Amino acid sequence: MSLTIDRLEEEFQAKIDAGHNIEPKDWMPEKYRKTHIRQISQHAHSEIVGMLPEGNWITRAPSLRRKVALLAKVQDEAGHGLYLYSATETLGISRDELFEQLHSGKAKYSSIFNYPTLSWADIGAIGWLVDGAAIINQVMLTRTSYGPYARAMVRICKEESFHQRQGYEIMLTLCRGTQVQKDLAQDALNRWWWPSLMMFGPRDADSTHTEQSMKWKIKRKTNDELRQQFIDITVPQAEFLGLTVPDPDLKWNEERGHYDFGEIDWDEFWQVVKGNGPCNKERLDARRSAYENGAWVREAAMAYAEKQEQKRLAEVG
Ligand code: BYC
């Protein structure tokens, strides 16, 4: 007798509850597959679009040492994008379709990358805060239930912690420098603090996917839990730098054992998510033109692959 969908779903949930990973050839509910395509591809797009704000400073890094580290970081992000696109492809969608979704504006990528990098201190702030936030979210994802995603995350997290350190070290150098350098660091913190908190997504009460994703162990913690964890870790780091977090309501709450913090501007968040942030258009234009300009490379690679295949077939047969 063939298994009914209900029975398959029950077995699937039991497997997840028992802590087993789901692998590409395992049966999975269609919604589980689609949720993963959405989340992993958004993550991949974020890595690739995330190269742009930092790439803006490669030619203007203040020393050779800084330039080498920044170049390596941006290259790592390209690598993360590639692992993540590959992980998404295991769910039965092609890379061309994924790119099409990004270029048409259908697919989302992280809101954070729609803000401009105005000074060198922004490169420090991105490493410290943006990679710092990414690590908090991604350490959780190393235990996500879909095998290829969880495994990609292990390597990505190792590289992200190096990125976070290089960012914090830039901030430390600026904060130990002249008043002008310290002012640049404070200005960068002022501009990146709130957008970094928004990276974790809407409040739990407004989150569409959290409940189901927690049940399927795609997410192990909610958006608000991760946001709080990030604030609790990051505020003492700002204090060590001698910088002021731009939130007058930020206060340690002894009873909760956490920092209380002010209201996030959710209107700004949704505007950025909907495509109306300061750099949304610029970012998508850059990705589209990179894709168009790279057409000849893809064609040459395909022609070479076809030729190799013909050669192989001729040898075999
Ligand atoms: N930006 O129900 P929710 C990095 C969307 S780090 C834009 O809570 P979910 C990097 C969400 O997609 C950044 N959109 O969703 C670091 C949904 O809309 P749709 C990338 C956002 O998925 C340094 C709606 O709002 N990290 O790459 O359960 C340098 C409702 O949200 C955002 C990842 O992608 C946002 N911030 O939870 C370079 C981590 N937040 O899809 C690169 C993997 C929410 O229904 N992703 N939305 O139209 C996740 O962990 C989860 O997808 C999120 C959101 C926690 C982000």
C-alpha cells in the first residue's frame, strides 16, 4: 500500500524531531523545499550583493595590509555565495532561475546591503556589526535541518569570524587614533547600528515564517531572540572601544539579564525591504550589469565544456 501524504509528513516531522538531517534525495513536503529555496537563495544573493558596499573601498583602503584583508574578505563572500547557490540547486532549481529572480527584483536579499559606505570606518563597522550579526544568525544555521545548508554554514561561520575580527580591529585602530579618526568610528556606528538590528528580520509577532520554520528546525531561534543575543554581545564591545551606541533607551536590565533597547524604525525596514532603501536601485543595477557583462565568459565556458564532452564521447565510442 502506498504511503499517504499525511503519513509521509508525519514521518518527516518525526525524523526532524529526532534530530536527523534531511538530505536532497529524501522525501520532503513541498513547502519545506520552497521555504529552503527562498531562504538559502536570499542568503546567497545577500553574500553576492554584500560584496558591493565593501568593494567600493578596495581601491581606497588606507594601506596595503588593509587592502589585502579587505580583498580576501570580499572574495570569501563570493565563495559563500557559490556554496549557497550550490546548496539551493540541490532542491531542484537552476542557477539561471535564481539569478533571474534576483535581477527581476522578485527575490529578496538582506536589507543591510542597501545602505551606502561613506567612509573607511564603515568597513570597520560592517565587519564588526554586520558580520557580527551574520555570525549570530549563522551559528544557529549550522544546526539547521537541511544537510547541504547546515554543512555550508560550518565553513561560512569560520570565515565570518575572521571577518568580524578584522572589522573590530579597524574600529579599535580608529578609536585609538586621532579625534578625527574616533569621530569617523562613532559616525559609522551611528549609521550602522539600527540597520544591523534590522538584519534579524521583523519582530516575532510580525514574522510570517518563524513558527513553521521553528517546527521544521530550519530556525532554532526566533528573530527577536537572536537580535537580543546580538545586542547583549555587542554593547560591551562598543564600550571597550569607547563609543556610544546611538540608542538613548539602551539600558542593562538586571532582572531580565539582558539589555533593554529602543524601538526599531520598522517603517524604514519595510521600505528598504520593498526596494526603497538608499541604494536598492544601485545594487540591483550593479548585479544586472555584472551579469550582462559576464555573458561572454559563460558562453566561452559552455562552449569549452561542450567541446570536452564531444571529445570524450568520440574517445569512448
Ligand atoms: N532583509 O518571516 P520572516 C550576509 C523578509 S548576512 C530583507 O521573519 P524568515 C553577509 C523575509 O524574507 C545576511 N528581507 O522571514 C554578511 C520575509 O519575506 P518573504 C544574510 C527580510 O525567512 C556580511 C519577510 O521579511 N543572511 O550574507 O523566517 C558580509 C518576513 O520575515 C529581512 C541570511 O540570509 C532582511 N533583513 O527570517 C556579506 C541568513 N528579514 O521571503 C554578506 C539566512 C526578513 O516571505 N536567513 N525579511 O517575501 C534567515 O535566517 C532568515 O531568512 C531571516 C528572516 C532571519 C533573515
